[in-house]
Amino acid sequence: MGSRDKFRYTVFAKGSLGNQELKELKNIQNGYLQPAWKHVLQYDKGAVDYWNKNNGSIKGYRGIAFARELIIDVDRIGTSFDKMSKAVFLSLEALRFEKDLPDHAIQVFFSGKKGYHIHISTKVFGLSRPLKSLHERIKQLAQRLFRGLPVEPFIDEKPFHPNAFIRIVNSPHHETGLFKIPLTFGELANLNLNQLKSRAQIQVDASSLPKFGSVTEIAGLSQIWNSILASSLSSPLDRQPSVPDGFRHDTALSLIRKCRARGMSNMETKKFVIDWDKQNPTPMHEERWIKNAVDDWYKISKDWDIGYAGRFADNWGDIMYILTHPALDMISSSVLAYIYTRANIDAHEWEEYLIQPGSTIISAPDITSQLGITQYQARSSIEKLRSLGLIYFFEAHGKGRYITLGQPLRSMRLGQEFSLRDLKLPPEHEPIPPWGAFPRINPKR
């Protein structure tokens, strides 16, 4: 039985919010003729025990909870209803076309008074397990998802409070008597408030209510959720454990980075990440690797003073900042692969003269001859890498520009290809030094 099946209870109220009971989801109807509400979150049997011992109340419950939907309550605040409707429509369009949020994972409802309720399946975010203080993370998810979108000023934060209720679909508003009814995107764009109120006078046939389709995790959206989990360092048990194979080392590095940023000691970070790994259904079982990674990360100076010729030369942890940068999606993977593998071949005769030991020098023309691509293609891709701070150009003894790589890039296997998509991006962005910020290096003969 998965998390969604175990967390099958919620608080239900009908007639008034004072008439509360704990119900299984399967026993809640698709609509009521009286005002009816349910909690935004779902609970397991632990909540049932708490309810029975607490005189039929869930208040004060601190157990884990689950959320099948991200529910956004949109209310008109000091503006026209038409302006708010347009903001909702444009924001959902942005999520559909820029974040790949599928139509079958979104449901939009007229609230029955003066606003909208947006229901989004949490499967698209990869929300797959229960957590403590889930309402706080759900709030962060909503804030990040709609940040900068037109609807942001109209979002009511009540559904993100502990023990928050939301009105059940196809039930009437307690003030207006109008029903909470589903809308298509076309209806959202074209119907005015009077038309919606006219439609909402009649309860919708329960069989015609929208249902989420076959929803799967969307990489760009799960990235938001994972970054929220990675920034919440309250307990390893609250961490998302179901990190897929191939991402666990990357996630561990991200956690190490966060721990140090939070002021945790070397030993505290080691214990935290090891405990987190043990919670994964398929743990790495590499305590030595974790300890070494923590030691490496804690060696980095606070001011990021790691030398001129390769900003990440001793930075095993923060290399993920570069590898997961969205702009890398536009760079040819063959160019990247060659840069990585070329650094794995022979040490160059100039190596000892670089400020950071272990770096390698390769020339841009080598890339074009090896890959059979034009100089323009090569230099365009390399320039993107340079602008991200992954590689640096410099002049050595007047012999032209060269590329310098740090030690982390030399660990790639010869000929290794890799995917640049679906990785996690730490939120902090370090400023990239401009071209020419590094001094000319003159090897000593």
C-alpha cells in the first residue's frame, strides 16, 4: 500500500465548519446541496488515534500528512473581476507552455462568489511521500510556482495554514448559495462574472466533474519541489528519500552545500547526510564517499578564493551548480563530452604552471578537429561554458587563448556521454567574472 492509499483520511464539515468529522476520502461525495468543506491535507491512522483522544479535533496534530493536490485560492483584491480572470488565464498559460504543466493535471473552478480555485495534481511535482509541516512546504511550492506571474497578487494564503479547509467541488457557497463549478480554459477566458454566477446556480451532474488524467512527474516542476526539500534541514526524515538512481550523489552534494550554508559543522553535516541516505529505499551505502565529499566541501574558503585558473578546481560540491544550470540545455552535449574527456587524457606540459594544480589545458581548435564541427559552433558552445564559469580562457606566453578545467571535470570517463536535463539546480547563483578578469599566465622556463 503506497502513501496515497495509507493517507486516506481527512477532516470533513457540512452545513458549517463547526460540524467536523474525520472521514475516509471514499466516503466523501462529489457534491452536496449544503455548504461542505474538507481539509487540504490527508492523514493516516495516526490522525485517527489523535482525533479519538482529542475529543474529535485535529488541532495541535503534529504528525505527517500528505497532499494529493496543490490548491490555489484566487480572490479579487481591490481590482476588477475581469482583470483577475485574465491574470488566472495568463498564469496557467505560462505554466502550461513554459513549465510543461499538462492540461489533465489542472482543474479550475469558479468559487461561487468572486474568485477561483485552482487544483493541480501534486504528482507533477514528484510529491510522493508524507511529511511533517507539509502546509509550510506547500506554501513555498505555490509561491515559487506562481512567482512573477500575473495571478500572484490575487493568491489567498488561507489554504496554506495548518488545518486549512477548502470547499468541496459541486457544493454551494455558504453566503451566496452558488455552487463551486468546473471551468474549461475557454470558459475561464470568455465568461464574465454574471455569466459564471448564472451557471453556478445549478449543481453540476457529478458524472461530468473533471478528473485528473494519467499524471506523471514533470522534470522542471519536480525541480522546484526538490529544492524546497533540500532547503528544509529540520530532520533527515523530512527529506525526500525516493531520489532516483543516478541522482543520489548529486542530491547528496546539494545537501552538503546547504548544510554548510546553514552553519552546520563538518561532523553535523556528515551525520545528517548519512542519515538522509539511509532513508532512501535504495541508499548509496557509501559512507566513505559522503565523508570525503563533506571534507572536500568544507575545505573551500568562505570567500570562494580558489584561484584564478579554474574557479571550481577544488570544489567537488559546488560543481553541480554549473552542471545543472538551465543554460547548459542549449550546449551541444558532444562539445561538453569532448571537453570533459579531453581533460582525462594526458597532463599538459604547462600544467605545473597553473595556479590550481591538476588542471588541464586544451586549445579550442582541437575541439573542432576532433568533432568535425565548425569553429563558430565550437566557439559558441565554449563561450556559453565560459559565461557560466565552468571553463576559463587565458593567454599563455603569447600563444593564444586556452581553456582551463578544474579537477572535478577530470573524473569523467573517456568517451562518457551524459544527460544535462532533469537535474536539480541549487538556488544560489554566484556572479561570473567578466572576460579578462584573470591575469595572463606566463610559464617559467
